[in-house]
Amino acid sequence: MRPKMLPCLALLLLTACNPESAMNQERAAAEADVAQGGRGLAKLNPSPRKAYELVLRLKDAPGDFAVVEGVAQYDVINEDQCGHIEPATGTAARITSQEPVQLRKVADGEYRGTLYVDRMLDEDYYGRGVCRWEFSGAGAMLKATGAEDETRFLTFVDAKPLTDGSAHTLYYPDLVYPRADRVPNFPASGEPDRSGYAADLQDKLFTISLSASEVAP
């Protein structure tokens, strides 16, 4: 006698039997991602059109950088109308996303890549209204070889000065290249002026500059 088949192929595909359960699991995973600073259910725009060329320039660097990574940040500007509601507080969680911008070396000390200010897709992700995204800025992270304990040289520029065409320059000390003594994986965020460093370091600095210009569609 043939054994009777259990419902839904012996429950091997339980979520197929219970689409609501699968949806709840997906939403729970998305909410956990948002809590960690991720974009949750949000999607990338499949056809972005508003492009800018991001340019990173180094001057007087104490050595080479094998790792030069760009990033563009986007934030939802109407989370009260569309964002996930935190059960504990009843408030809407801010949704943000950092998307990579590939920076390619075009000359010694110069890297270029393309970012899209409309990279994120406006859509109703949580059943409470269309989430409206806005480009909030771009940045970069550089490391000498990529080793875990090396200094991370960090820079970030807000959207308006960047898209207005202003160059953003920060100074960094040679002292922490390629790594800082006794501080593994040190995050060097730079200073906008040499005077931000002790006098004995001011002639041992290098700069990282970021700028952008709009690319015609």
C-alpha cells in the first residue's frame, strides 16, 4: 500500500503551504537588517539616470594604497509615513543604505567612479506609503594593503557640497600609515586643516580630496 502523501510534499516546503509565514519571515529579516543600518526590503533602482563622476585625489601620500573603496549613502526622508514601526517605542525606524561605488585608478594618486543620486527605488515597502529616498553623501575608505590591522583612512562628503562641485579635502598624518602603533584597524577620519594636528606633525601630512561632477545622460 502506498503511504499517504503529507500535505505540501510532506511539509518539505512549509513556506509554500503558508505564504503568510514566509512573508512574516522575510519582513522579520528585513527589520533586523534595518536595525543594523541596512536597507531592509528596499530595492535598487533598475534604471538610474542621475549620474555623477566621483573623483578621489591623493597628494603627498606616504605610500601606496591597494584598497580604495567608494560608497554612496542614501536615506529615506519620510520614514514616519513609510518606515518600519519599532514595536517597543511606536516610532518609525530610519531606513538607510550604503551602496558601493567602484573607484578605478586612472593616474598616480587619482581614482574615478560613477555614482547615481537616484540609485534607490521609491516604493511602498511596508504597506504604509511610498518610501522616498534621497542621496545624502559619498565617501571612501583606503588601506595600504588591506591587512586587517592596518589604518582605515576615511573620508565623507555631504550631498549638497559634493553635487555643487566643491572639492572636499582632509589632512591625514603619515604617522599612522600603514598602521597605528597599539591601535589595530585605526579609523583615521582626517582634519580639514593642518592646524588640527600637533606642530611636529604638520609637515608630515598627506591629503585625500573628493569631488564630483554631473555626467550627461
